[in-house]
Amino acid sequence: MNRSAHVAFACLCSCLFWAGGAGRVETREAKVYRGEVRFDDGVVVVTSAEPANAPPQRIPLRDVRSVAVREFAPEKLTVSAGGTLPSPWMSTDVGKVGEAGDAAVSADGVLTLQASGWGVWSGRDSMHWAHRSLAGDGQVIARVVPGKVASRPKASVAVMIRQDRSPESTMAAAEFTATGKVVLNRRVAGRPSVRGPEVDAEGDAWLRLARQGKVVTLYTSMDGVSWRRRDSCELAMTPDALAGIGAWGAGNSTRGVGIVDSVLFVDGTAGTASSLTETGGTLADGVILRDGGIRPGVVLGIQGDSILFRQGEQAETLPQADVARLLNGVVTPIPDSLVGRTGVLMVDGDFLEGEVASAEISRPKNSAELAGRVTVNSLVLGPSEVDARQIRAVLFRDVAPSTARYAVRSADGTLRFAESIEIGARGVSVGEVLVEDVTSIEDRMDLRSR
């Protein structure tokens, strides 16, 4: 894959998360229309809110250069008068707390939570919670900054998605503990909560909690750019849920202080392989095909000549011969220095170069880590085995960017290429696949002629 194609892939990954709002259509004559975007037989329809009562624009596919069903518009937490939370955010105590908590936002957008309580555990929670509504899929991203806490004791802080405000609510909480650990807690209403495995977090810690259907996934980062999937769970919640930041002290006898900055809330289908932060971070979790196509999902394993992965709740299988990259939950594009090379990229950043001779891996049920080994014929070390738990990415072969005319992107981060497509009221047909959740279409004819 040449550098321009590599950069294009990195930019694509950083654009795959879509929030609510107007879409954008650009014609081959460079005319731009903004408004609600939908598809009809052979045309893209754009309905603009201004001027009032303006007739919809019906643009034939042959005249379209690009379509963005929704332009990216993340909501970032901003200060309101008196340092209160901006609408639609609000805060409240959950459960029985020894001392009432509060939440305030500084002029530079830093959220300070003061809270007592026992946190998220057992069958009932007690804490202070800053939150807003989450309709369907979406994610909350925040950086917990323990170094800025001047007073003692520190509070435990969690990025959280809950069904409601009741202490027994179904919930998932990505907790940054006062002792510097990160853990995903989860509960089905009426049952005791379950605490996932703890991982160490050094210094400032970014937490990302993403919801797609029943699946809630925890990611962590040290810089807001490179993300690693840590844990996930399935929780049956109605589409109308609540999401935000919770905090609690060391019990009801004390009130702790938690500091969070860079709070970002994004509506829309997160998938497991597409996201965007203000820092431009990208998420790569799934497979990249030889033509540059993307199939996001949690890699389940390799059986014979097939790679198994899961997109949301749907299991998929791809021939290994069609796959260029296998990406295992660590977020960042493949470094430029590895373009054109094969081998295994480790979690710690080391790269074992050579032909990938064999791969026997699987993902145990309910595990965030792969199991098994990958064998690389290294020119320096000879045949070498790599523990699957240490793998960040497997580079089977290089990417040969597709020259197909159309690029079609889906809400879950999937990218498909095709020489021709058909659009209709139900979505976009790419070959034999009907894509109903299209986020963008690009006619690459101009690119091919350059």
C-alpha cells in the first residue's frame, strides 16, 4: 500500500463515526447541497430546512461525486452560566449517599465531581452521576485526570451507560479506580453486579464506553489516539438509556473528588471498529482486505483457511487469502514504517518481520484476549512463535488499493468497493449485498484518472 493509500485509510477510519445532523451531497460539478439525505430509485434526495418549504433536490447517481448521510458533529461538554452542566446534561445522586454530591464545569471544559457513596457494586449503586440521554447506539469518551485532584480523598470515576437512574438499574460502568486500575462493571437489573478483570493504568487515563445493540465495550488509551479494547459485555437495555460520568468516594463517610476533562459524547452506531475523538484517533479492530476494504469486528479466531470475526451480533467468515491485515483491538493505523512489510506487530510496539507461516488462534467465550499462536518465518530468527495475547496486528500481505469506481461505507465501519452500485429506497446495492445503513458514498472516478 503506497503512502497516499495508507493516509487515505487512516483518514477513512477517523471519519467513520457519525452523529445526528444534516447530511452533505456534492455533485460532479462541485455544487454542494446540505440537508436531510435519503435514497430513492436511482437518485439521492436532499431536503433542506432553509429556505422554508423548499422542494427536495433529486440528484441522479450519475451526477453525484460524494454523499455524507450525516456530517460529523460530536458534542463536547462546554461550560454554562455559573459553571453548571450544559443542557441536556444534568446531575443527580443515585442511591443512598452520606453527603450530597455535585458536578461543575470550568471555563476550559473540565468536569469536577464531588461525591460520596459506595459506587457500582452488588445489587444497588450509590454515587453522584452527571448524565444525558442516549437513544440507541453511541459512546462516551472521557479522560480521567487523577493528577489534578488537589484534595483528598480521591473519588473513583466511571464512564457509564445505565437504563435509568434507579440504584438497581441495568448498567455498564468503565471505572477508573482511586488506586489507578481500570475495570468494566456490569449488572442486569435485579442481580448483583459483576466485576470484570482489572488492568493497570499509568497516569492520565482515557476511557471509552461504546454501545452497539446489546454489546457494550470498554476501550482504554494513554493519549486519546491509540485505543485498546479491554472488555465487553451483553446487556439487554431499551433504546432509551442514559450515559455519562459517575463518581463516588470510599464510602458514605467521605466525599471524594474526581476530575474529568475532554468529555465527548457521540450519538450513532459505534460498531466495534469505527470512532473519532477530537484528537483524531482511529480504531482498528477487525480485518483489512487485500483491496483496502474494511470489515470491522471482534476477531474470533482462524480455522484452517478462514478468519472468523463478529460484527455486532452477526458472525462472519472470510477466506484468509482475501485478508491483508488482522487487527486485534489496539487502535491506531499501521505505522508508515511497516507499509510493504509482513509479520506480527506486538502490543508493546515490537515488530517481528517475516512471512506468516501459520496462525492458530481463537477467542475464548467472554474473553477480551485471543488465545493461541502465530508462527512467523523470520529472516533473522528463523521460525518464531508469537503468543496471540501479545498480538496487536498480523500483517499477512500488503494492501493493493482497489481501483473500483465506488466506495460505500456503512454505519458499522464496513468499507466496500464496487465498479457499479444501485440506490433505492431501502439502501444501496453493492454487488449482491444490500447495505441499508449507508453513511457515505464516494465516486472515485476523478481519482482513477489522476
